[in-house]
Amino acid sequence: MKERPSRGALAFARYNPAVADTKKRKLLTFPGLTAEQFQHPSDNKATDSLKAIPGIDKAVAKVMEYGLERLAYLDNTASNVRVSEKMFPNMHKSLKWGCRILDIPEPEFYVSLNPVPNAYTYGHTNPFVVMTSGLVDLLTPEERFFVIGHELGHIKAGHVLYTIIAHNIASIMERIGQATFGIGSLLGQGLVYALLEWHRKAELTADRAGLLCVQNMDACINTFMKLAGGATSLAAEMDRDEFLTQIRSYEDADRSTLNKAYKILLTAERTHPYAILRAKELDLWHDDQYADLVSSFAT
């Protein structure tokens, strides 16, 4: 029986010359990894629920009919800078490592000039990853690697088709409504909320993929802290223990039925879970199933 690795024993390999403050460690790869091995159960449940919603088949048909994927690809190529061996080479190394770790083909990767910290994956037949300059500036190279792994996780888990629908749901429902004299638009509101619910749960699966890539929980928590309230000038003053205390405070506020109802109302129209909840969910997986998955691939 293989020895169970201790917490943090498989920390991020410092292949990046921009990060030279710790000793080099070897990154573990996962040849033959399947999405089911790291998929969050809530993602699986939300996906099944989404597939059962009337109208999802029409939404998919409209995506293909109007070529929304191709339009987005052309706009992205014209607007952003593609990462390559010569353009932002360190981030390109992260991309290649992430693909090797998760065992997927290398997608195109772009940096967008946008001060709002964000990253996303788009495209079903030809997926591509985009990271804004705001997020690049906010994160360290190791934290960026976690985000890159997160986005690659969306590709590995097959999330990208529904992501296209989620990004274009307003225009899709308008077209369906016109074709059905408004009836489709009325029925489509349930599809909108189902898509948002699925989108939030899919993020939890992608976070797990990010951890599988970076193999260092501290980098994940630091990323969530910065996404929750980070400013580049204040990053050095952020405290992980205080952030985890804040997570517990949020959980304590969930003791009454009224507070639970408020939380549902607060999250119903969000595409992403709150950063503190993402941190909590990933930390739970790290202390439980992550170690078993790593052990099954370790030699």
C-alpha cells in the first residue's frame, strides 16, 4: 500500500524562473485522469438538473445555428494577445504544465487588456482561455498557475458548451421567444436560473483541477483572498488565518431558516460562488479525497 502523502508534500514545482524563493519540487502528473475523478458532486447534480430543463436543447441549437462560438473566437483573436513560447513565455510554461498534468490537449491562451481581475474559458469545438491583465497583475506566478489549471479544468470536465449558452442566454432566449411568439421566453427563465446554478457548481469542479495543477493549497487560498478583496498594494498584508476565520463567521450566520433564505436570494443570479465558499469547499476536498487521488497516481 502506498504511503498517504502529507498535507503540502506535493507542493508546486518551481519550474518558473520568476519564482526562485524555495527549493524545486517535482510536479505530479495524472496520465489517464478522468473528470469524474475530481468532479464536485454538486456539479454532477446541477448538470443532470440542467439537462432535464425544457428548452436546453433549443438553446444548444441556437448556439450552433448562429455561430456564436465562432464569432467569439474571432473577436478574441482580434482583441487580445496570444500567449506563446515567445509571448509571455512563463505563462506559456504554466499552460503546458497544466495540460500535461490534467492530460488534455493544449488550448489557445490569451491575455486581455482589462483592469477587472477575471479569467474564463470559451469555445466548445476550439476552446480557448483568457486572463485579464488585472488578474495577471494581482496574482503571483504560482497563483496564476492555479487559475490556469482552473480554466483547463473547465475543458477537462466538458463545461464549455454550457458556458457558451450561459454567456449568451439573453440573446438566445430573445430569439427563441420571437420564434414561439413569446412563450419560449417565459419558459426560459427557469433555464436561466438552472444555468446560473450549474455555472456556480461547475466552478467548484474547476477549482479542484486548479489544485491538481498547482499542488499547493496555500496558493489556492491566497488566490481566493485576492479575488474576494485583493488590491495589489495590500496583498502583502493579507492573512490566511483571518480569511479562514471569516469563512467560519459566514457559516455561523447560516443557523436560521431566514439566513438560509437570504443566502439563496444573494446567490441566485451569481455566476460564481463567493470566494470564501470556494476556499472552504476546496480545503475540505484537499483534506479528504485529494490525498487519495494523488496517492493513486504517485509512484
